[in-house]
Amino acid sequence: MSKLGTLGARLHHGEVGYDFVKNRKIWYAVSILITILAIAGLAVRGLHMGIEFQGGAVFTTPKNMTVSVATAEGYAEEASGHDAIVQQLGDGSMRIQVAGIDTGTSDKIKDTLAEDLKIDAEQINAELVGPSWGEQIANKAWQGLGIFMVLVVIYLAIAFEWRMAVAAFVALIHDITITVGIYALVGFEVTPGTVIGLLTILGYSLYDTVVVFDSLKEQTRDITKQNRWTYSEIANRSINSTLVRSINTTVVALLPVAGLLFIGGGVLGAGMLNDISLSLFVGLAAGAYSSIFIATPLVADLKELEPGMKSLKKRVMAKRAQGADEDEDPQTATVAVGGPGDDGEDVTPAVVGPRSRSASRGRGRPSGKRR
């Protein structure tokens, strides 16, 4: 077995682990700092919206153009009086985007560009996007994102509980804010591909979060019937037991996205890949972080406010203060959180942490008798 696999098994059985919940204030502070930087970048620089959202024209030149991108950009800005974005395509042609112009203006810009580039105007393909259509596309994108968020919260509230739904919602807002802030700081164009990327990374983020929540729900069943572990300790155990799985899923997903962003967009110059690959790359990383460091610790904070969890914590602390568990590590102990069955006999307890050999041998004996 590989070292990572061995570590994953030890994390799953509670033999090793990191106290994410105990150190949650550190990670909350890190997230708040990153979020503030993202919001500041968004406020100062703003988003560079593509013509699909604000309207404009796209001019595509013939193949094998000898003019540089900088020169073509200067020609386009001089001809239109607006900022222009020029991309060198793989076949040698250029894609020139100019926002905020109408049909009549685009024809004049096309003729001027043809004269500056020393080509026939008929060789330039012009595509016009009206501002009303772009506004409609933007509204539909926001509506889709809003509907997605509402459905997610409803599902999690039904499948788990409202506290987990709130924590997942906060994690999703965290991921979106960071991704959008990075777009503002980097200056990449926001296109419909960017929106698709945002929805995709929210799905990945939810996947990791739901995996931890499912483990947490299972391990905290009948938690108040025991007095060895608090809710926060079991929540931390759930994070550690799924940690390697979350890391592996994220790394596998990031590798092809990194290829699109750094090789396709950076090395090969396929700039159209940047709009979707950047959102995927940043969002996947932020989603993995929020699933581990934000969502589950936040659930623990909310649950610890319940009277039942407060009472449980007092019992656990009182028992430890009495020295009842001096020879047991509370992070690796076997905790029975079951209870009597319908027939009056003890049911097999749910186990949080590794089961001792004696407990494993005794599991098959009837009537719950132990040696």
C-alpha cells in the first residue's frame, strides 16, 4: 500500500488526525482575509464583461496575418474609440472584440480596420451582439445561479438539516466570491463560459461537502446517549476520515484544468480557454478548501449552540475532569452511541473511531454481553 493510502487508512480509523474544528478560527480568519481582498479587487478593478453581456462586435480577420496583436489592438481602438481585445487564433487569424458599438458603427470600424490591416473588407467577418440581448443573457445567468443556490439549500435542509444547509450555502458564497474576485484582479474576460465554470465548481464543492456531511450524520446518530465525545470532536473525526478522498478528488480534477489554463491558454495562446479554465481552477481549489476548513467547522459551531449539545459537552467535560477516561485518548476511543432495540436487547453500537479487538470479537455475541 502506498504511503498516501496508508495515511488515508489511518485517518479513516482515527489513528492520526488534525484538529480542524479546534483551529477553525485561524481558517475563518484566512477565509475572511481572502474574501476581503477579492471584494476589494472587484470594487476597484471591476469585472471585464464580454460582449455577450454588454453588447458589441467581433471582427475575425483572415488566416496568416502578419500584423502583431499589439498593432491590431491599436488599430481597433483608434477606429472604434473604445477599448479592444485582440486574440491570436491558432490558424494565424485574429479575433478583435470591441464592446459598446451598434450596427452602423461596426460597418465603419470594419472598413477602417481593413484599410489599416491592408486587406479587403470582405475578408473580415463581423458578428454583432446587441446590448439588449447581452443584458438578457446576463439576467438569465444570474437567475440560473440564484435558482441553483435555492435548490441546493432546500435539498440539504431536507437530506440533512438546516444547519448543514446554512454551512454549505456560506461555503458556496465563499467560493463564488473568491473566484469572481480573482477574475477582477487578473482582468480575464467574463463570458458565458465563465458562468458555466462557476456552476461546475459549485457542484464539485458541494460534492466534497456532502461527503463529509454524510459521514457526520452517520457518526452523530444518537450522540446524546454517550458521554465521551462532544459534537465538535466527532465533526473533526468526520473531516479527517474523508480528507484523503477530498484531496485526491480535487487533485485529479485540477490536473486537466491546469492543462487548459497554463498550457492551452498560456503556452499555446488559446485565449478563449481562459474564461472557463480560470473559473474552474480557482473554484475547485476554493471549493476543496471551504469543504474542509469552513463548512463542517461552521456546522459544529451551530450545533454546539443547541441545549442538547451544550448539555452533552458539560457531561463529557465533567467525566474527563473526574479522570474516568485518563487511559483513553478521546480522539481514538470506541464510543457506543447506540441503545436498546425494540426487543429489549442492546443493539450493536455505532462506532466512532477504531474498534478494539475485544470489541470486534464481541460484536457477534448475542444479548450484547461483553467480556
